[in-house]
Amino acid sequence: MSTDTIFGKILRGEIPCDKVYETSEVLAFRDINPAAPSHVLIIPKRRIQNAGFAEENDKEILGAMILAAQEVAKVEGVFETGYRLVFNVGPDAAESVPHLHLHVIGGRSLGWPPG
């Protein structure tokens, strides 16, 4: 599986990002097209195409992404007021980069359904 996506380039340091949080397993950085005042993407350092391609051996990295989202929410000041977590899977869900990523969105009241 190729890692030549924009996220692969960010992970390799070829493209800069506005880093918010990082562990040995994940990197979190600000979305360049934010949907809310706080919009951070969390990506695994090991490429998985998207949540639809996650396998049994990906449970730890998926858990690490959720735990990272909690930390990002605290850093962003939205942990107490609320935030949304979103995995987009496929073109109909507006998946734009074929590298698993979790959106952490907050900082304003978010309506339901989204869109």
C-alpha cells in the first residue's frame, strides 16, 4: 500500500503541519480547511486506507486514536463543552485522503444531522 498521500508526506516531514498532539502511534494537526473553530485531524503513523479497511490487528491503533482525541479536545478547550468525532469512509462520505483520519471538531454548537 502506497504511503504517497498528503498525510504520508506530512508524516515524513515533507509538508509542514500545525501539530497539536503526537505519540509514537499517532499525529494530530489542524485541518487546513476547518469546519469549526477547532478542527483537528488525527492520523495513525502506520497507514490504513480508511475505517472500512481496519482489521482485527488495528484495534490498538484505533483505540489510540480515540484516546488521542480526548487529549486533543482538552488541548483545544472543548473537552467540557463537547466535540464531534468523525471517520469518513469512501467518496459518498467525502473522504478526501485515502489514509485513515479522525476529525475532532468543536468550538461551536454543532447541529444534527451534519451538513
